[in-house]
Amino acid sequence: MGKKISTEKIRREDGYLYYLGKDSYVWASPMKHNKSGRKKKVGGEKIDRKKGCMYYVDSAGYVCEAKMKNA
């Protein structure tokens, strides 16, 4: 679906949601059922954002980019 754009592999933990923050780094936020977790920056690589694209961490742990249809 999307193409891999990062070289850094992110190790994912259960109970966290991974996303690309406003500062262009990957962040992990605890899900509702993870009461003891804290928000933390997990990626050291800065990602260049493009307008009309969505960014996500795939199952292998790399940041991928997918073009949105209606953007």
C-alpha cells in the first residue's frame, strides 16, 4: 500500500499507539488500557512530510508513506 521512507527500525511494544508527531519524529502514546504508560519519543530520525500523504509505522517497524485519495 505505502512505500517505506525511513531507515530506522522501531521496536514496537504492546499497549502503545505509534504516530508521526508535529515535530516529524515518531512518538508512542499509551492506549486506554495501558494505565502505567507514558508518552515518549521513540524515533531518532526526522521524517520530511509531504502534503496529501499519510504516515504510519508498518508491521516491520519502518515508517511508511501512503498517498491519500481526497487530499
